[in-house]
Amino acid sequence: MNTHTIDAKTFQKLFLAGANRINSQKEYINELNVFPVPDGDTGTNMSLTILSAAKEVEKLTDVTIPAVCKAISSGSLRGARGNSGVILSQLFRGFTKAVAKQDALGVEEIASGFNRAVETAYKAVMKPKEGTILTVARGMADKALELVEEDLELIPYCEAVLAYGYEVLSKTPDMLPVLKEAGVVDSGGQGLMEVLQGVVDALTGKVTDVVIPESPAVSAPVTPVKDTGYVAPADIKFGYCTEFIIMLNQPMTEEAEEGFKEYLLSIGDSLVVVADDEICKVHVHTNHPGQAFEKGLTYGALSNMKVDNMRLEHEEKLIKDAEKVAAQQRQQEKEAKKEPPKKIGFIAVSIGEGLTEIFKGLGVDYLIEGGQTMNPSTEDMLNAIEQVNAENIFILPNNKNIILAAEQARDLTEDKNIIVLPTKTIPQGIAAMVGYMPEADVEENQEGMMEGYQDILSGQVTYAVRDTAINGKTIHNGDIMGINDDGIQAVGTDVEETTLELLADMVNEDSELVSLYYGEDVTREEAEKLAARVEERFPELEVETNFGGQPIYYYMISVE
């Protein structure tokens, strides 16, 4: 290998090695999440983000630096999940923009890429916080520029930048007191270092075989698909799962895309078509894969063609579920086409049967399931936006770790006005929807809905999954924790007592209403018993209970 530059094939291999490395270390990164709640997902989010890009990079047949850069940028952008995943996608986006026109990468190009990466990522975050992945990335970017002057060969140069990254990472506890108290480094920074460690290991020959694992199906559904039981192979209407990519001769117009979809639905179902200016990805279940390929050829050259006989390879119940979802989606699309777009629509992220029904009752058009252990991706958001037939769409992330993905989807949408209300909790999202006024215009509703949730105090009651010390509180694995907007406020061994202790911290002289949303591990009787104790403890307050059905959290609480 050339010791001075990286060619396109090597660049491809190095990126795949980085993706493989962080995927293998994702659970370790999850464990670094400061809060000991069972929703540590930094490693999962970063791994799924880079694997989305890795799949695109791996598929390349004509491997050039520009092609690899495009695959990295677009794949990570659409697959980005959680704050850490979105920031990682922005780092990739900046790096690839800086080097996309090169034939090979040397130390100067790498330094330029690092600095463009940091610049792009910092711009994507409204209030950058030091002691995070951003700090680690910036430290390496500065070191990369500094080392250019030392005339190092490629491998020593990359090893020196990597070593400095670990040095910066080790200092993150000194920048964020919560990290120091917990005795951990920043999980996002660790994730970035795992990616780059994989890159350097491949560059130096420590890793030679790079195998990208099959990522699970993680797209967020509208509603859970229920078990429908056994289906005989003979009952499968369309037997071949057909996938391919069209390298478009020219950008596909909206009319052309709709015509293409209609044709594919005439020969199959379970259709997914995603197009940008240069490529169109197609998934369809059909009995005539050849006809789908022939139609695709009218728009451009085909690649990554794949046909699976579902009667042989799939569990039939899963196929029936997919057909049901596809039918529902087609029906929604048909209904949307019949009617002109409405003025305002709503998308919300929720989890739990009860909470989903509450949001539906408040007028939300599309519910994306996710939040704690599985953040929706940017592409999930884009799919939801496509389904809502409205000129203006409000998105309620209802989780601080989903806001950036929602904003990224907003920035990628051109044909609709997307407003992201930065709701950080389910109760905030509910309060925002309560504040919606049908007679008001978009601007008035944006202001009114934000005012509606900003005064809401949110709380959650869950259990600890590891020993730690946070906010001066010693926490043991299995303890019950009460968490509000300011962090962990109550720790105990009893759900009721811990919830009451949390409420004592949240209720003030202006409080009027307490809403308890009980989860899947709490019975109605237990929730009503707790409500009675809350009324006894705070007789001046109105208390209401609602079935939320959420996992992980015994109770979600709002005080207003």
C-alpha cells in the first residue's frame, strides 16, 4: 500500500472497518451513558447510523473517492438516529464534502476533512456542549492541522491524530461534572474513537477481514403489527421479494415517481420507493421480478438487484403482516390523493398503546413508535412527512435525543413547511397538542403550542440497571429512580414511595394538576392507589390517571 495516500478502494475498506468496529463495541458505549436508566442507546444510535452508510458503501461497484463520499454522506444522513448519530452523520458529511473531489487522500486532505467535519457538526448543534463528541472531534482536527507541518508519513500521522483523540477523550470528565461523578468518559466521544480505531487498525493491517453485519429491521412503524398466526405458503399473493437500485439518467420528477409506483403496485405490493437526484431505491413484492426490472430500466441502469423467494425463505406470518401494513399504507395514500392537502398536520413520536391513543385523540396524523431504546431515524421522519397530507406539519419529537433527527428531516424536506417543536418528553408533547387552536394560523399555533408545554414539569419513574453515583445520590442496580427535568431527584426501593418523593420535588405553590401515565408493568389498581395517595398528600391538586402502556417507565408524570 502507498504509505503517502489512500486510494478509493482503501478508503472504502477503511470506512467499513470503522463501521464494523463501533458495531462490535456498541454495548460497551451504551454502558457509558451517564444515567443508569435502561435506555442507554448512544452506541446503538451511532452504530445504526454508520451501518446505514456502510451498506451503501459496501454496494458500490464503481469505487471512486467521490462515489464513496456520496454513499457515506447520504447513507449516514438518512440513517441518523439520536443526537450522537446525527452529530456523527454531520461529521461524515463535512469530511466527505472536503475530500469528495480528490483522487486520493493524503495527510493534507485528511486534515482538511477533519476540520470541515468539525465545522459542519458544530453548525448542526444549536447549543454545542464541551466535553462531548464535538470536543473530541475538534481536538483531533486541531492536531491534524498541526501535524501536517511535521511531514509525517500517512500511518504515523493517523496514529498520532488517533492518540491525541484518546487524550482529549480522557479529559471529558473534567469538562462535564456529571461524567466525573459517574466515573466515565463521554459515550459519544468514545463512539467516535471506536470508529477511528477501526479505521486505523485497517490502515495498519491489524484488521484485514471486514464483514458488515446484517442490521435489524428498525424502521419505526405507525402502530405495532399484531400476531396474525400461521399462513400457508400457497396463500402468499406475491412470492418474490424484489429489490434494486436505479442509477437515474436524470432526476425523477414527482409525476414520474408516482407513475412508477402505480405500475409497481399493479404487479405487486409492499412497495417502498425512495428517490433522490441520482438514485432510486426500490423494494416490492411481486410474482414478476423481471417486469419490475424492465420498468426500472426505463429510468436508468440497474444495480444491486436482489430477488428472494418468500415462500421458501420467510416465516409466513411475517409476510402477512407486511402485506397488511402495505395495504394500509396504500389505502392512506389513496385517501390522501382524493383530498387536497389540509393546512396543518401533526407527527409525534410515542411509545405505548395508551399514549398512542391519547395522541390520536388529540389529532396527531402520524405516530412514529420509538423514543427510549430505539430512536427513530431521519429516514423514519421523512417517511412520516411523506404520509401526512398537509402543507404545514408540526413534528413533536417528545425526546431530547430525537430533536436533531427531526430537524435534519425538516432541512431535507422541500415541498412542505416543517416546524419542529422541541418537546423533550411525552407530557410536553401532549401539552403542546392540547394547546393547538384549529382556527389559528401556523405562526400563532407555533407560539401557542410552545407556550403550552414550556410550563409543564415532566417526571419519570424507572429502575436502575447499574451502580453509580449521580447528583450526590448513591444508586444501586435495581433501585427505583424518580427523574425530572433537572435529573435524578429520588432514589428508593418502592415504586409508590419513590414517585411520591419525586412529586414532592416537582409540586410548587402554582401547581394545579398532576397527570399520571402508568406503564405496561403497572396495573390500573396500582395506579389508582397511587393517585389516591397523591390526592391525600397534595389535597389542593387535581389528579388524573391515564393508561400509557409505555415500557421501561412505571410512570410518566406531568405537573402543571
